Amino acid sequence: MEFKLKIWRQKNASVKGKFETYTLKDVSPEMSFLQMLDYLNQQIIESGGDPVHFEHDCREGICGSCGIYINGRPHGPLRNTTTCELHMREFKDNTTIVIEPWRSKAFPVIKDLVVDRSAFEKVIHAGGFINANTGSTQEANNIPINKKISDRAFDAAVCIGCGACVAACKNSSAMLFVSAKVSQYALLPQGKVEAKERVENMVKKMDEVGFGFCSNTYACEFDCPKGISVEFIAQMNREFFSAKVCKQKS
Amino acid sequence: MIKLDSKIPKGPLADKWNNYKSSLRLVNPANKKKLDVIVVGTGLSGASSASALGELGYNVKVFCFQDSPRRAHSVAAQGGINAAKNYKNDGDSVYRLFFDMIKGGDFRAREANVYRAAEVSNYVIDHFAALGVPFARDYGGMLDTRSFGGVQVSRTFYAKGQTGQQCLLGTYSSLSRQIAKGTVTMYERRDMLDLVIVDDKARGIITRNLLTGEIERHSAHAVVLATGGYGTVFYLSTLALGSNASAAWAAHKKGALFANPSFIQIHPTSIPVLNDYQSKLTLMSESLRNDGRVWVPKEKDEKRHPNQIPEAERDYYLERRYPAFGNLVPRDVASRAAKERCDAGYGVGDTGLSVYLDFKDAIEKQGKKAIEDKYGNLFEMYLKITGINPYEEPMRIYPAGHYTMGGLWVDYNLMTTIPGLFSVGESNFSDHGANRLGASSLMQCSGDGYFILPYTIGDYLADEIKTPRIKTDIPEFEKAEKEAKERIEKLMSVNGKQTVTSFHKRLGKILWDHCGMVRSAGGLKKGIQMIDDLEDEFWKEVKVSGMANDYNQELEKAFRVADFFEVGRLMCQDALDRNESCGAHFREEYQTEQGEAKRNDKEFAHVSAYEYNGNRKEEILHKEPLVFENVELKERSYK
Amino acid sequence: MSKKGFSLTSISHKYIMAAAGAFLMLFLVSHLSTNLLLLAGDGGETFDKAVEFLLTNPFIKIMEYVLFAGFIIHILIGVILELHNRRSRPVGYNVPLRSETSAFSRFMIHSGIIIFIFLLIHLYQFFFVKLGFVPKYGGAESTVDFYPMVVHTFQNPVYSIIYIVSFVFLGFHLKHAFQSAFQSFGLNHNKYMPAIKIVGTIYAIVIAVGFSIIPLYFMFLYK
């Protein structure tokens, strides 16, 4: 296979970037998308250039490091698939592939296709946890949890924090990411205790770090590689409302 | 001369840890604030150590090379986490978990350490439940378990095929809580380049800020390495591409002994190599062997589609060879059995280097829905990578480099031979002997971090309360920084023609061929020679593009690959020295007539710990004898 | 998130937007029911009665202010959202987003602006007449004698077409708005959401078609 690759190149955060076009021959349909980029980089290095920087680590769709905007879709054309799991057999031979970084004020570009997603971490640090000290806990089976509720919490907890929801959203909103964490804990009895404070703090931080507002277009759900449902956003809205309305004055 | 003292407490096995815990010295809360601890690595063991130490009130600095702790490769553990809860009433107990691990590790681990790991496993599950880790549950709301390789009870807790992810995110949440509280400071996108030793004690590290290339100094009263395993030495492995040995290796070069380097687990169920550009092998969880049956055709050069091969013409070789454990034999046994069939010419696929893992019977018996519930994400992953639907035809699998049982030598306190340098999780050697059983790495990592290190490190730090904050402008830091910079300069200045990755690939191939699933004295010697040659070539021919004081992924790789040559050589040296077969270490020369591993307990019931002795020199071997007071050394049989 | 110390979280914006929107949706139902009386064929007799009731009932008087507040809040927040969201992605994509989302949801601000322009015309033609800012026309006897003004207005085909087009856009706006309000209120449940979406679509069609019948009637059937 042969492709024309139009790739965003940017030396660092402070300079302007631009698209560079590369022609890549002898691409095997069995290659994953990242292997294709490795292959390109090998040629760039051998010809004395600076390889395209992109983030990746586990290459099996679970660490959430990779995240590239490919032909108008975060993580490329396949649903429920991360960039590293995408294979070249999904692309038509002899076409142009446009490769861009995530775009959002909250995710500034660091270099080429690498963006700074620390805004997510800040939101988690604001309350994405249960206050339970090591050693202070009771026997696990003392709190039975309805299987369906537990499975639902799991469905929210599968978020890999890749940022595709933000990249896909026309508003650069991080509602899906934040709601997944809020909902996971709000569903479980262990997390219910501090659910109100949690949702307030996390939402506040989410707004502070520069994400856009949600307008329910659901692109996030469509492009989430883990298929997380926007029902969790509704749940977060609910949790937030109940926090604002029902919380006791301190 | 280093004397290995494992510091195993006296007394009956079951009481050792409890009694010892009570005897450990404490640091009072006011003093804890004045003590700094560095934790390198934010996987399950690093993040749990950092958060537990933060909870205690120490001033913790934690480092990772990724952009977030949540990316650490613990995230990819699939199948589950063991605990001796006996929720299934199937006769499980701490002792039985201990025994399975000792036996699974082919009697090459310390009894006391393993027993302790089994003991704290139950607390780990309790703690994860409290942290909101959504483990699988049954309809009554109780935690569900499943069985795993090498055991006959059902003690593995799981969250679909994403148990590692859920445990890591749970641990990251507890770390986040400490970061929010200010007890833990997070330094992400940092590579540890060197360990700084002041007056014979570990006092800090030198890091490289991966975004700016800046070389930084960080000091502390103690350093904890939670840097994972070195399985990426094979290039193609189930590990994340960033996983590396460099931090542990830097510590090794500074005097920490490295134990059992040749004990590397080759995982039996990985998606086979599909093309030349492959950068990694994807694991298919061992849990699949609960319901999947492994087979190859009975005829050589079988060309038919697997679904067309009738039952009578299939060789379920694991069930045939190991009727008692069947498809659930330990990983090393399953891997070698697959290799044996493929080498004998029965392998399937274009390369002949794979075997079938078939779910037809399980789907027929339990229904597609039940299988989907258990393994849905794994099946999807397989489909995405290979384009083959495992609900309709068998998966093709082959062994791949996975987990390193070897690692930094630590005593019962998890301290290395350098005072003040601790090692937890996969980066130490302690609990898995010569072979790790499935679902026990999550268990060990979180046990080490949450329930063991916080106690033992206190005993060390109790002596440090009078030591003021360590300054970083002292000569020791200056020297270490200078050396790190020189090393980078050296790498950048080679300016050859070949990419770093091409060297890594070639090194991986050498090790896979000569120090992989089956080893021989001749092969190992040849391997060492080849590594030497390749290393020479590397330092003449490697091309590291970009600049040192910039975000430079090639330089990161080069730094790691340069260390892998030395790691690989030590692996071969150890494999060559260990004239027996045990667990994952299988020497052609030492096998039974049926082709099973033949241990030599008389000469090799010991831990081999190596002392660095200068570049290219054979390392100095120290032996820690393994004393078995509670179990009888037997041939490990799964028949 | 204005700079005057007045700050609302993203979710509060959603709630207020949805609440104002939901109120406006109810208003549309009442407005449509009144308007449909124009079709009674009785020379506006029933319609006039309804108008008189609406003009004199004190509750409706109050609701008129609420309605204005609803419009202003809905529009204001809509504009704030749009501006904030534009700022949230300072550098755009080269290839526009191709995620499969409903076009109705992506163009809310655009359909909203069209509806807003229509609203201004509408106010000019009826509400401002009532207030006396604009002289009565069409042979109306007083500033609140709307029937003749309606007849006059709708017999102008240009206006009628603008009117119908505006309501088509309103329909698009509502198609997203109805279920979106449920989502914003947190009332998304996998059991009920499909039904909510269907009801929303029906509602959007009824409003758009219902209002559009009136100019068609006056253009083609009214004698």
C-alpha cells in the first residue's frame, strides 16, 4: 500500500506548526497505524530528519497514551478502537491521510502530535477518589453491591483517559471523562458518602482548566474508544443538581 | 565483600510477619514530615507505595516517565488478582496460596516472603473494594472469583479482562488523594538516569525532564524503585514500549545486587507475530485458558481451516500431557509445550509458529453471552488486531516475553544491598521464584506497596530522623549529574547511520533465540558473543536524531537500549551458570525423559545475586541459599 | 464565566439553559393552541376571545414577564456557551470533525440565531403594536385587535415564507432541544431515552407544522 501522509509538525509549544506531507511506500495492511508511523520515522531518521513525535506506550488499547486525530476522527475511522489498535487495512490504498494532534485549549500541543493532557489529572486530583486510608477498611464482602450497579460502575470505570472525548467534542468539553469518574463512585456505596463534595469539586476544576461547555451533541460517546455512554453525563448532571440543592450549609 | 543477609525473622512461618511487624521501629508523625522519600515508578507498586507513605505523613516525591501515573503498564494486566479469601469454600487458605506460589515458582523463592505476600493478599482485596474498584460480583452482590493457571482453587478476583486497569486506577485514585493533600508531589515525564549515593546510603536520583531535556537533581532520605520488569529486552514482548530496565540498572551499577536475571516468564498466550514491523505482542489473558482449549492438528502441515478439522484429528496436547491441570498448567509449562509442538512441525498459521486456543466447546456449553461477559474485551481486541472473529474460529496464540521474576535483590524489608534503596513490585526479585503464577503480580505489587513497604521503610527511617533534608549541591550529586550528561553526550555524538530501534530489534532476536524459552550452554555462550558484537556496533553506528536539551523520544530509547545490552549479557551469564532447569529457566541439557524440567536442588537451591564489576566484565556471583523449612522440595508435577 | 465576579459552573449553565428552554417549549404549546384558533373560520371570533382572556388575566400578565426573562436567559446563555466553546479550541482542525452526531445538535446556535431574527420581526409586528411603538395596521380597530393584523400579514407571501422557514428551523432546534433538556436535567435512562427521543421528534414536527399551517391557510384557503 502507498499513502500520502499530511502530518502536523510543530517543534514545541511556543512556535507555530504546519503540515508536512510525506509519501510512504510499501505499507503492509497488517501494520498497525503506529507501526506505520514507526516505519515512517525510521525513514525520516535515516535521511537525517527529526522523527514525528507521538505518544504511545502499551500499544494494546488500555494505557490511553496514544491519541491522534486521523482524517477528522479522534483515533481514526473505527469506533471503539484506539489509535494503536487501528490497522492499515482499514484505509484505502493510495489515499491521503491527514494526521493532527488533539485540539483544545486545555490540551496545548507539546510537539508534533503530542499534547499536554495534564488538565485531566488536575480534575482527578480535585476529587476523583474515595477517602479511604490503607488498612482502615473492612472485609470486602461486608458491603454487598448489586451486580448490575457494580457492572455499571465498571462500564464507567473503563475510561482510559485518552482525551478523545475532548478532541471529538465541537466544544472541547470534558464532560464524558469527568462524568465517568463521578458516576463510577456515585454508583458504589463506598463512594456515595462523599458523592456531593466530589461532583462539586471535580466540576469546578473541570471548568477552571479550560474545557468547553457541553451542548449534548454526543460526539464524545461516538468516538470514545471504550464506548462510555453519555448516560453518565446525565448522571453527573443529576449528582451535581442534588449536590447543589440538597447539600447542607457548612 | 558483600554479605547477603535476607533478614528473615525467626519463628513459625505463619507468625513471622506479624511478630516482625510489631518489632519494627516507628517514626513519630512530627518527624515523618521532615523525611523525604523518593518513589520511582507509578505502576501498581509505585503508586501504592507513594500513596501509603503519603498517608503516613512522609514527604513523598514520585516520578514516572509517562504523562500520567495512570499509563503505567500495570494497567495492561488482564486476568485478575489472587487472594486467599476462600470465598468459594473450595479449601483455599493463606497456606495453600503460599504453597501454590512456592511450587509454581519451582522452589526458587523465599518461603517467608511468599507466605507474607499470601497473607497480605486478603487486605489488598479489602482495600481495593474500599477504593471503589469495580470487581466482578455475583447476583448476591458478593465478589466473584475464577480459577487461574497452576492452581486448583478459584481465588482470582477480576474485573472482566481489565483487572490491572481497575486496580491501577484505584491505586492512582489513592495517589491522587495524597497529591491533593500535598503529601505527595508528582513529577511526571521524568526518566531516572542515575542513583545518588552519599556516605553509602541512597540519597537521591538524577532525572531527565523528558520535555525539556533538563537534567535535574532530587534528594531524599530513602529511595524506592518501583520501575517494573525488563521484559522489553526481547524487543517483542507483551510489555509497553516504554517499559525499561534503566532505573534498576543504574542502581545495579551503583552497587545494588541483581538477582536471578535469567528468570523471565514467557507467557503462553500472546497473539503471534504477524509482520516484520511488529513493535509489540499483545497478550491474551491467561484467564482464557479457563474456558479455551489449546490444540494443534494431529497431522503435520495441516492446511485445512481449523473449523474443518474434526475432533478426532485434533491434539489437545496440554490435556493429553497434563491430565490433572489440563489447559490450566502454569505458564512456563504451557509455553514450552507450545514451542515443543511447533518445533515438531505441528504449529499452525503461515509461520507455523502458533497453536489454536479454541472456545467452541465453552460457547456451546455456556452460551455466547456468558463468554462475552467474561472475556468480551479480549475477544474484541483479538478481532481488531488480527481481523479474525474468535467467537467463530479459534484464536491463534504463541508464547511471548512477559514478566521478569528476576530483579533487584532485596531482603525481607524489601531493601536492596544499598542502604536506603528499596525495591517493590516487579522490579525486585522476591516472590515468584523461577516462574510466576497468573494473577499474582497484581497481588504482589499492591501487597508490597500498601502493606509491606510502609512498615519496613519506617524501620530504616527511624535512624534518619536526625538527618536534615539532603542538599543537592553536594559533590555526589554534581558527579552523578556530570556522568549522566556525559553519557547522553556520548550517545548523541556517535552519529552513525542505524536507528536505535533496529539495534533493539536485533538484540531482542539474539536473546529470544539464545536466552528464551529453551537455553543451552553453547547457545548462551554464542549469545553473549553476539551481544558484545552488537554493542560494539551500537556505539559506532547508532543514530540518535534531535538534540539532547529537547523533547527527544529517540534519545529516550537510546538510553534504554544501551542498558539492555548489559542486562541481556547478565541474563545469559546467569542462565549459563544455572546448570539446571527450573520454572521459566529451561536448559536443554537438564530435562527428564518426558521433556520436563529437571531441577538440581543440591547445587542450585539458591538465589543468584550478581554484583556489577565494570563494563563487559563478568559480574560477581553471590549466592543466597534458599532454606525450605515448611515445604518439601519435590518435582513440580501437573500431571 | 463573565469577568464581573458572576460565575456559574458548566453544569449550572446546562441546567439554566434547559430550564429556560423547557419553559419556552411549554410556551410554544400554549402559543400554538391560541394561534390554531385562527383557523376556526369564524372571522376571528374565538381567537379574539382567547386574546382578550390572555390580555386581561393577571396570571398571564405575570407570565409575560417570566416569558421575556426565559427568552433573554435562554439567548444569553446560548451566546455565552457559544463564545466560551469557541475559545476552548483556539486552533481548529484541518479536517473538520467527522464524528457521527446529529446535525440538529451541531447547529443549535445557527438555528437559534435564525429563530432570534424571526422573533425580532415577530415582536415588531405584534408586540410592539400592542405597546404602541408601531402603528396598528391592516384595519385593526385597536392595538390589540390582532386578527386583522394577522390576516394582513399572512397575505404577504414574502413574510409567510420567512415565517415558514423560521419554523422549520425552530423544528430543527426543538428536535435536539427536547431530548437535550432531559439529558441536561439528568433524566437519561436507557429504558426511557428512546421514547423521549421519539416524543421530542413528534413535538418538534407538531410545532413546526402546526405554526406553518396558519400562513398556508391565510395564503391559500382564506377568502
